[in-house]
Amino acid sequence: MDAQTLIRLLGEGTVQTLIMTLVGTLVSYLIGLPVGVSLIVTGPNGIKPAPLYNRTMGFIVNVIRSMPFLILMIAVMPYIRKVIGTGIGTSATTAALIVAAWPFVARLVEQSLLEVDSGVIEAAQAMGAGTMQIVRKVLLLEARPSLINGAAVATITILGYSAMAGTLGGGGLGDIAIRFGHYRFQPDVMWITILVLVVLVQIMQEIGVKLAGRLDNRLN
């Protein structure tokens, strides 16, 4: 493979990987963030305990989280194919990423909110703050640095999932590594693809660290 073709392939693969990762992360947070908040609010020591909901939602989250991504992707592809009309490519992979990632996001959010000092919550309750006020102005506000770090972890994890999806024709950099590095016995292409993935991970991690630092009230 000549250099020009390789650069074109890597450019297309990088764009596809970024689309899958960023869209997958965004939608996973739209689902996982409220679920994670609800698990905290309805927990045994939460603002509004709801044992049945908490146990049921916790069970659903744990079941999906316990499934390896590739197996889950294979399991949900028939349903994704019915909904969007295809079981391969960027769109199908993004849908599978969302199914796999939102429970992971929910647990990350839950862990971040558990770090909030209970005394701050009790003070807000004593001042007559309602549930949504406590969630918005206490829990989410106080947990911002941890939430940002969690978002960086989630983004990097979803990036890794998108690369794994290449084994099933998912597109992106993972697909390039599998097609050319493995099936066509071009290890140089695989190693270059790995290098690009490592660079993307480092960039995302650095962005997360800087954002978390800026939003950390303890450093201001």
C-alpha cells in the first residue's frame, strides 16, 4: 500500500472512529446520567429512597455491564438491523456502543455523586431545597470534577469498544487494523493504526484532566 492510500484510509477511519465515539458518548450520557442520578436519589440513603426501583434498575445496569462488548454487539445487531436497516458500518456500531455504554456511564455517574459530602446535602435539605434543586445545585455541582474525569474515562472506553467493533465490520480504525493488518498480513498498517488510537486516547485524557482541573472548586 502506498503512503497516499494509507493516509487517506487513516483519515477516513479516524473520522469514523471519532463520530462513533463522540456520538456514542453523548447519547450514552443522555441516558446514563439521569439513570446514575436516579440510583443515588432512590438508594437506601438517598433523598427519596425507592427500593424496588433502585434494585430493578441496578439489576438491569449490572446485567448489561457484565456482558463483554463483542458478545453484546452480536446479540443486539439483529434488533439494530431492524431499527436502522443495517447491521454493519458506523451507524450500526454507534447504536451498539450506546447499548453497551449507558450502563457503564450510569455507574460512573453514581460513583462520582457518592463522593459528595453528605453534610452538604443535609444542609441543603435543612434549608428547604427540593429534590431537583439538590440534584442540580448540590450533587451535580459538587461532583463536577469527578464527573468530567468519568466522562474522559467513558469516552476512552467507548473509543476502545469502537476499535473492537472492527472485527465485525464496524468501520473506523479498528476495521482498518483488522482488514489490512490481520487479513492482508500488513503488520505495519496495524501498528500505525494502533499509534493513531494511542494519540487519540492521550488527547481525550488530557482534555478531561484540564477540564476537571478548571472546574474543581477546591483549586479555586
